[in-house]
Amino acid sequence: MIDSSPETPTGGARLAPRLVIGAVLTLQFVAAFKLLCPPKAFPSLERFRVVCSPKLWPFTDYQMYDASYRAPLEVSGHQVFAQLDDGRRVELTAEALDMDHDAFRWRFVDAVRRRRSERIDAGVRRFEERGGGAVTSLELVQRPLRLEEDGSITSLEERVVRTLDVSDSGSGR
């Protein structure tokens, strides 16, 4: 009689997937309970701060669940406006600088917030080279929103956070 059933895996073939699954679960446990990254509030445990998030990516410590937030909740975003030499005021966007959204937010907007002139100059040059016009100054505007308990969103008063002169920015200062 011929056995036509598929072969069942033997010891080594069964062990490999179990080891991989065990390793993944162990790493997630270590990351979630911060076993290699005790809180800074305990200076005596400082020597055990070996690996902290995000170095264990894709294993996370789920920081988004650390605290609950009750409505109303205020959040804010930033926008950058350019004052052009012809008097126009235009918003600088990721599209206007030919950048992806994350690069725009983390490189250019952050550079304006922190006054990092080399990054600001690079962004302004990029805008000017794309035919946007000569920029004389930049304005960083904070746009706060309030999220209400019923789900509605209320726009609050915007605030100018920073104004920077960028005269001669296209020439590389």
C-alpha cells in the first residue's frame, strides 16, 4: 500500500518556525515592557538602558497608549508663508518646494522653527528656482484646532510664531 498523504515535517523543519515565532514574541515583550530601557526617573537603573525605542523597530512600546486624552483636545499645525519681493504673500507647501510631505515637515518647517539657515536657504532657493518669485521673508504660523467631545473641530486664532528675513537667500548667503 502506497501512502499518498503529504509528508509531515520532521524535527528540524518544525523547530525553525517555532524559534522565529518565539524570537518575535520575546522581542515584542521586551519592547512593550521596556525591559532594556527603564525610565529615566530611576537613575540607579541607568546602566540597564541598553536599547530604547525606536531602535527596536518594528517592535514597539506602544507609547500612544501611555495616557488618555479627554475632550476638548487642542492640537496645532504649522504653515510657512513667504513674502515675495513683489508684495505677494504665498504659502510654501511641500508641492511648492517639490518635496514629499514628511521631508517638508521635518526638514523645512522644522528648520524655520529652529532657525537653521542652511536648510532654510536650500528650501528658499528651491522655491525660487521653480519660478515662485524672490523671497524676502518667511513667516511661521501656528494653526491650533480644538477637537470637541461631540467630534466637531473648531479653528482657534492663528498665531505668528516666527518671522525671518531671508534677503539674498537665493545667492547662498
